Amino acid sequence: MTSAHERGNVAETDVASPAEAGEPSPAASDDRNAAARKRLGKILDNRWAVLSLIFFAMMALGIPLIWKSRAFSPAGKVFWTIAALVYTAVVFWLFYLVMWWTYRSIATSLGYG
């Protein structure tokens, strides 16, 4: 004879609750989110961390970090925004020049140039 579980007729009481299934409770999730926001706030309030992120990793995508940070004055935010945009333009221009030089070198060596 087969049991109710084997036939697929499982009662609602047989289903594990989220806590029993190992899922975090909403309160624990909120605590982790608050801790993550606090760590992010510490990073955003560190001027050198924000500038390092912008100039070593994010370029123009990091501009919202400047404006969210409390470490910069309004005039400083404008200055660093312009600096990040100019820096991004220079990096892309240098990338373009390298790619153009590479293309010309390959085309010349293949006899197309």
C-alpha cells in the first residue's frame, strides 16, 4: 500500500515553513540590509575610496557616487564630476588610438594598407 506522500496527496501541515526550510526571516534580512547600507555609507563618506573607485574602476559610471557622498562640497562635486568625464574621454580616446594603430599594423602586414 502507498502512503499519502508517495501518491502526492500531502497535507498543508506536511509542508515546511520558511524558517524550517532554512530561509532567513524577514527581520534577519532587514538587519543584513541595514548593515550593508551602513558599510556602503562608510565607503561613500571616504573621499579617497570614492575617487579610487572612479579613477581605477568605474570612470563616468562612478559619478553618482560623487553626488551621493557627503565627503565632497557642492563645488568639489562639480569639479570631480568634470574631472571624471574628462578622464573617461581621455581613456576612450587612448583606447581608440591603440585600436586604430593595431588595425593599421594588421592591415599593413596582410597587404591591405
